[in-house]
Amino acid sequence: MTKGKTKWKEFLEVVSTLQWALTFLLLGVACTLLMVYLMFTSLWPLPTLYFIWQVIDWQTPERGGRKQQHTTFVRNWRVWEHLRDFFPVKLVKTAELNPNKNYVVGIHPHGIMSAGAFTCFSTEEYLMFAGLLPVSKPSLVHLLTKRGKGNAVVIVIGGAAESLASAPGVNTVVMRQRKGFVRVALEFGADLVPVYSFGENELFKQVILSEGSIGLKLQVLFKKIVGFAPCLFVGEHMAILPYRKPVTTVVGSPISVPKPFSPTEEEVDHYHRLYMEALTKLFHEHKVSCGLSESHQLQII
């Protein structure tokens, strides 16, 4: 048992983490299969009504979700505290963020624990409950303009593709061709903030398939069809729970966007390049203090 923690505290941490891991792995599939099964039983009106509700409620995720869900999230913060304590998270700020400005925050890398899940049926409700929203342009526009100033959106830029490169000792981010977040930031005058979470790739051991292999091709095809990457990973305790490794999230200095404007491709490329340079600098300045060796490099693909 970890020093300073009771058995009950450690039990709650394990249960909270197991719930999140099983949700990521099984909830989307289970909900889909359940709805299909119910369609062929006497309870067929239930999935039919829910499908109609989904169509009526289609725009809710792109309009900030539900207010009551955010309230419920705050009320149940202890569950998320146990999840956070399972692998201790430390936040390091390198600069203060002006509360009168808007921000587009990019977080790297995209580890397996955040690799995504089915966004259908009740999974969508669950993700909104957790404070997650789609990274579509309408969703970002709503979040950046709903209060005038002081808005911020956090985007996992690497997405599902980056999760396939997640493994202990690997520092790879996928963003060289991903410029949409930069364009949105420029259009709405939001400063760009790079963030790197050291230790996130240590939470699971992933089986990395060789380039050109049939397995990798199937992973990529599955990702394109379903929307998340079927990572082959191993953890502790039944191989499902993540390893108890500390995660240190370092927030970099904002890249100033003077005012909203309609950017050209050259301007988007310029700020995208500034962002990559800032992320690389942030990585190298903090890698040793966050547990990596001086020889570790950041690969941007």
C-alpha cells in the first residue's frame, strides 16, 4: 500500500480507474449491441424513441453540452479525484494566462487513456458528463464566443492517430499536417498555448505494430470507420488498469494572437510553425525535471 494512503482510499482509486478503463473499452460497443438487440424484442419502442431523441438533440454537443451535466460533474468530483490520484498528476505553469483573453490550448501527447470511445447512444451523454465535447468548428466557435472573453478550449490535437504511437519511452506527436486549430485561433483572436504531459505514455505498454503490417493496416482502417484507434495494450491488475506512474503536465507560454482576422494559408503556416517550435522548446526545457533523460527527443510527424 502506498505510504500515507488507507486501504479504503486505494480501493476507491482502483475502482474509479477501472470504471473509466472499462467505459473506454466496452461502453460504446455494449450500448450499440444493446440497442440493436432491443430493436428485435418487445422493447423495440425504447431504442426507437432514443434514436428520435438523438436526432432532435443532435446539435447539443456542439453547443456546449448540458448545463446540468457540468453541475453533476462538479458534485461528483471525488470520483475524478480518485482517478487522478491513481497516477498522481502535477501541473506546472510556466506563465500566467490573462483571464481577459481567449485561448486555444493544445495538449500532447495523446495517450491510450484518452484515445477516445464510441460517440453513439449513451456514450455521447457520458462523454458530455465528463466535460468532453466534439472538436468540430461549430463546437469550438461556440466555446470561444459564449462569454466574450475569458474562454478557453483544450484540444487533443494528435487525435486517434497519435494514440497508435503511444508507448513507454516514445515521445511522438501528430500535428505537422493538423492546422485547423491554428486557423480557428486566428479567426477568433485566441492565443495558442502548448501543453505537454510527461509520463502519460508510461501508463500502458502498447504493442506497436510494424509499418506496413496487416495488423497496422487493420488498426488504421478501424480508426477511419469507427473514429478511435483499437490499441493493443497491457497494464497492471488484469492488464486493464494503468500503471501507477506520475504524470506532470507542463503548460507553456501563450503565443500571442493580436486580434481576430481572416488568415491566409501563409499566416496559418507561420503560426503553426511558431506553435511547433514552442512545443519543442517546452519539451526540451522540462524533460529532465519530469523524469526523462537528456537524450530523449520529441518527434513531430
